[in-house]
Amino acid sequence: MFKKNTKQKSLEITTQEISTIIGEGYTITGEINGSSSIRVEGKIVGNVDVSEGIVLGEKGLIEGNVHTKSAIIFGTIEGNVKADQIEIKKSGVEKIRDEAITKVATTKTQLDETNPLNLKKQLLDSQTKLSDLQANLDAPNRVYQAYLKELADWQDKRTKLEGNETETESLKGLKAGLMALNDLPVKIAALKLEQSTLALEIHGEKIAQVAVYRTLYEPVQKF
């Protein structure tokens, strides 16, 4: 961005006025402050504040803001310029224009959907790769979740198969039935013993009744 306070006119900064020259191939990092004029053919990374003026050569580059009285620009300034007088030479204008044209063309190419490397396709490819990576990361978790489900199903089936003693077709019901069968001979023997005891008691009772009848009918028979 260029700011100027007076009407534009052709500028001249004589060699005698220039006290400092930064030659081509040199890079200065940091702010530059001075009271005289300066010529820049190299690169400055930082702000430039000179009282009298600045000449920026065709290959010169300033990455920062410029504040001066007079500025003659052949090269490139990546920042704001504040000066009473500014003159941008043709080479500088052409360079800015060419850079702008190149950036516009590059942007159009990147947005062109027929271009196999367009930004939209790159975004879709990146999203696909991200989805694949996510799927690969989730695969062990899915396997583990499937294992937990199968384990729960197996435990449910096992519980149903085991059942309880009241369910005759379950494992515990069958075991209870087998235990009952094992106890059956003992129960039968006990019942037989009980039956024999009862039979003896009945037989004894009948003998007692016969004795009573004999006692009652004996006088009648004698008469």
C-alpha cells in the first residue's frame, strides 16, 4: 500500500545524496533508521525509516514498511510505503503486474475442476485418506465390540442351558432328576420296610381281635 502527501512528479536522488548502499546478494535483518538517502539492491527484512529518500533497485526487496520523504521504486516492497513523493518505475510496475497475473493464473488452475490436481480434488482425496485412516484405527475397536457381543450371547445361552432345578429340561434340572433317581432305591427300601411293619401291625391287631372274639363267644359255645 502506497501513501503520498504531495502531487506526483519525477524524482531524482543524486549519487551524492546517497550515503548508504545495500548491494545485491546482501540481506539485512532488522529495522533501518537514518537521516540521509539509501539505495537498496539486496534484501531488507524489517521496517525502513529514512528521512531523505530511498532508491529500491530492480532486484531489491524490502519485507516491511517504508517511511521516507522520497521513494523511487524499481523492485518489490512487501509492506506499506508512506512518503511525500513516490515514483514507481516501469520495471517495478511490470514485476507487480506479472506477479499478480501469475497468482491469478495459479489460482484459476487450482480451482479448475478439469485439472487433476485441483484443490477440490485434493480436498476430497485428503478426506478419503482421513476416512481410511479412521477406519483402520477403528477396526480393532469394532473387532473388540463384536467379541463382547458374542461373549454376551454365549453367556446368555449358557445361563439358559444351565437353568435351575425346577426346569426339568435344563442342565441343573437333569442333574436334580439324576440325584432323585439315585435316591430312589433307598426310598423304595424304606417304603418296603414301612409296608412290612404295617403288615405285622395289622396281623397283630387281627390276632388280638380273634382272642377277643373267643373270649366273648366261649360261654355261648359251652351252653
